[in-house]
Amino acid sequence: MKILITGSNGLLGQKIVYACLGNYRDKVELVATARGENRLITQHGYTYHPMDIGDRENVLSVIAQFQPDVVIHAAAMTNVDACESDRDGCLRNNVHAVDYIVEACNSVGAHLVHVSTDFIFDGLNGPYTEEAEANPVSYYGWSKAEAENIVKAKSNSWAILRTILVYGVADHMSRSNVVLWAKGALEKGSPINVVDDQYRMPTLAEDLAEGCLLAATQKANGIFNISGPDYMNIFELVNRVADYFGLDKSIVHRTDSSGLNQPAKRPPRTGFDLTKSRSVLGYNPHSFEDGLAVLQTQLKAQS
């Protein structure tokens, strides 16, 4: 099976590449695409081709060139506050780009696996099943809900995978994530304020990559929730990181979202029911502490 992925330089994209070079190496021929140069340390065992998802002609021509069986669309503008302030950029990368990807997939008969988010919800009734109605509270959330609507309305063959608060370690990381931020802040020893009114199910990047590849190789249809299994607020998350790495959690102080002054509103309680993805796809995510063990091993290998 030939799989083309978008966003291969990002955290999720990198994990998909390395999974295809590992457990999936006998099942998948991989074409990795991203904007600009390939930033992965390992550059053999797959094909890399630059592609700008916001350029329709570029998307159509690259997907026509490689004729994939499946496209995993992992690229997106995911900085929630940046999406609020740069709405044109968000629209280009999260909405128009999906239109182009769907058009290109349809033209070559490729199955689409599209990655979405818990931020399509208002967070008033979490955890959510796959049937829950979207009601976003930020421009980022709106853009991802709109992308889902495009996939459902226009794609000939598709799966949508919703995820939550992805964390992990990647090559040449351009952005941090909540777990690495927490670990780094705790190691500095300066007091930090952490919200206790936002509840999530943090997702190890390797688990999300596995979910994408399970959906891709099975050409699964429909919507699937793909997250970690543990439900917690961000204050608890930071305390669990402190406990795992043996760091001082007395410097972690509770606050609520009103004290952060973030440009984009966040949904208070998301989280997912994972029953469908477990039973249909065979998805089996790491516990949060097991995910931290994976992260610790990778950080040691990098040092």
C-alpha cells in the first residue's frame, strides 16, 4: 500500500514516518511531504517531496505524480492563539487546503485519513463520542470543524480522526508541547501558574500515528476518537509530570483560564469515549505514565 502523508516535518508526521520505517515497513510504501526541506534525521527508506498544502496546483500535481492509495492529512496550523490573530493563514492552511487535498484524493481514487481535534467542541459536555455535535469556541476550532464538513460532504472515501493535546519528542522540533513545557518549567525551579479548569486526555504522538496507520491500512470509514486513555486537568497533568520525573511540584500553583489572558477561548472539558476506535480499529493507547516513559527514553537518546 502506498501512503502519502502531509506535514511530515511536524511531530505527528515524523512519528508516522518512523512507524512506517518500523512496524509498518513491510506493509507500506511511504511518500512524505511537507513545506520546504525534509527536517527528519533519517532520510532513507521513504520518498520525500516538498508540497505546500495551501497551493491547489501544487497539491493536485504532487498527489497525481505519486498516485497514493491513501493520504494521511496530518498538516495543519495548530497554534490556537496564532489562528485567532492570523485568520487568513488559518483559513488557508486548515480549510482551503483540505478542499485541495479532498479534490486531489478523489482524482486519483485515494482514501483520505484526515486529522481533526477536540477543539471543534465547546467543552460543556465532555468526554465526547464520535456522534457529538461540533460547537467551536475559537477560530481554530471553527476552521477544523469546517474542514470536517468539507471531508464529509466532498470526499469519496474518508476517515476523520479526532485527537487531543498531542505530546512527544521529534527531530529538530520547532514547537514545544504541554509535557515538554511542564518538564522544562519544573526543571528551572521557578514558580508556574497552571490552570485547573481545562480537562483533557493527553495523547502520545506515537499513539496518534498508530491510529492514523490503523485507519489507513484498513481504509476505515467514518469518524474515530484517537487520544490517550487518561482524563485529567492541566494542573493534574503537570503534577503527574513532576511525580514521574522526580521534580518539585510545590512550585506549581493553581489558577483558572481567566488568569491566563489567552487570545483564543479554550473549551473547558473535552476528552473522548474511545470505545469505537478500540473495537473497530484495534487502537490501544499508552497510559499517561507509560507515555512519559517513552518520552524519557527518547530524550535520553537525544542527549
